[in-house]
Amino acid sequence: MIRRLRRAVRRVYRSTVDLSHPARSPLGSAVVNCVIYENGIRQPGDCPVDEAVRRVRKSGKGFVWIGLHEPGETEFKGLAELFGLHPLAVEDAVHAHQRPKVQSYDGALFAVFKTCRYVEHEALTATSEVVDTGELMVFTGADFVITIRHGRHGSLGPLRERLEAAPERLAMGTSSVLHAIADQVVDDSLAVADAVQDDIDHVETAVFNESAGRAGKGDAGRIYQLKRELLELKRAVAPLDRPLDMLANRTLPGVTPQVRPYFRDVADHLARLTDQIAAFDNLLDSILQAHLAQVTVAQNEDMRKITAWAAIVAVPTMVCGIYGMNFEHMPGLGWTYGYPSVMAVMATACYVLHRSFRRNGWL
């Protein structure tokens, strides 16, 4: 019941698609929005990218924030030439599949983040997808922020609205946007880790549930699947440690001193998340070992039962085999009570063996 309630809450607070800023640019359909900010306040009106850049550079204050979704080489070429972006960074931004990093190119910063989303499912199976990842690239300069999103999630629309509600943060410059994006990426990953913990608790309960009797056949597959999905989350989170350390402690283009403490706070959250993932991995190892031990114990119990019944059946088999030999002179063949006596001896021997095995826990 609690697990279903948590799932419902996650559905309610799941990030929506970025439809709050439907502006389109003549540079291509990949441009989701283009907004000018001055003194932390969004300027009214929509305009093409080149016009927005001209207005910002003419006034000498503020910056333009351009959002794109999975742009192609042709669509991104115009922006790269307009802002003088480095060809290596442009190639990484277009083709994606990059490791999280922060690099400096000619006075501009290029940051790569892995976004994470928890995939809702009614029941965890050996093939359930638990963690879905995407990519988010960010270019920041003195007067521009370019965000490129790859994947079906990681929308920045809600983030943009929160920042617009706090103009004092946007007034710090483009590095404040980079911090907000890094903070959201880490917070989303924390939410995914909390959801994965529910799955781990569910598997742990199933493995150690005494009322279930024998160890479930599908538990090992579910544990391995959770470990694979946890590894996917770890690949998205662990490489962020070095980039956040650079942003918090090094002098980088566009990162103002007043913003660096905020990056340290994000780094602290990331450290907690990394420790949490490591703890989950160790817990899954322990659960898997316990499950395998349960399977071994169950197999040993089966072998003991089979051995006990084989020993019980061996007594009448031996007696019948002896009296089944074709000899003329055998004890008891001519005795009137020979047959019932032999049957009584076999029944008594089987009863004694059965009682002994039951007393010792073999049956």
C-alpha cells in the first residue's frame, strides 16, 4: 500500500514537457525557446536567436538563454558560428553519448550531465527497466546559455520558471543557470535513488519472507536486474564528482566567486548520493548471497528427504530381494506364520527409521 502511494506521488510530481516557452527560431525546429534576461528579469517578447544576441550585446548587460532538443549538425551549425563554439564541443553536443564533464574552450564552458528518470512499473521482473538516462549539454559564456537536451526527459521548463521566480539568482549571471541545472540533475538522481530503494526493500522482503516457504525462483533474476539498473545510475552519477569539484574550487570562465559555494552544496549532495548508491550495491550483494544460501539450504533439505525415504524403502527392498531368491532351503519358508512375521518386521523397521528421521529433522 505504501509503495503504491509513493508511486502515485512520483507520478504527480514528475517533470512535465517543456511547453511553457513555445518560441521557435528560424534556425531550426530543434530550438525550443530563446529568452533574454536582464538583471535577472525575463524580457517580454519573442525574437529569433540572432536578434536576441544582437540586443544583448548592444545593451552590454544580461544574457540570452537558448534551449534545444536533439539538434542535428545542420541545425546547430548556425548557433556554433554565431557564438564561436569550439568544433570539438559542438561535435560532442550533437552526437551525445558523452561522459559527464566540464571543459573550457576559449572563454566559454561546456558541461555534460547525465539525466536520470525512474521508470514506473507495477511489479519488478527480471527484465523491468528501472532507470532511464538521457543527456544534457550546457554551453555558457559571458552573455549566453545554450542547453541541449537528448532523451525523453530532463525538461528544463519547470527549472526556468523557478529561476524566473527568483530574479536575484539570475542576476548572478550565466553561472547561476549552470548551477541550477547541476542542482536539478543531482536532485533528480536522488529521487531516482529513493525510488530504487523501494524496489530493493520489496525484493529484500520477498527474499526473507518466511511465509513464502521456499526461495522464489525469480528472485535472483530480479536482484541481477536491480544491480544492472543501479550500475546505470552509477554511471550517470559517479563521473560528476570531478566536474563539480572543478566548478566549486577552480577559477573557470564565467563562474563568479559568489556562485562557487552553491556548487559546493551540489557536490555535497552528490557525495551523499554516491554513498547511497554504493550502499545499495552492497545491500544487493548481501541479498543475493542470502538468496543463494536459501536455495542451497532448500536443495540440502530436498536431498536429506530423498535420502531418508531411500533408506526407508531400502529395508523392504532388501528383505523382498532376499526372499525372492530361488533356493529350496530358506528359513521360514515352511512356517505358517512366516509371511506375516516378515511383513511385521519390515513394517516395524520402516516405522522405526521414519520416526528416527523425523526426530532428526530429515522428514
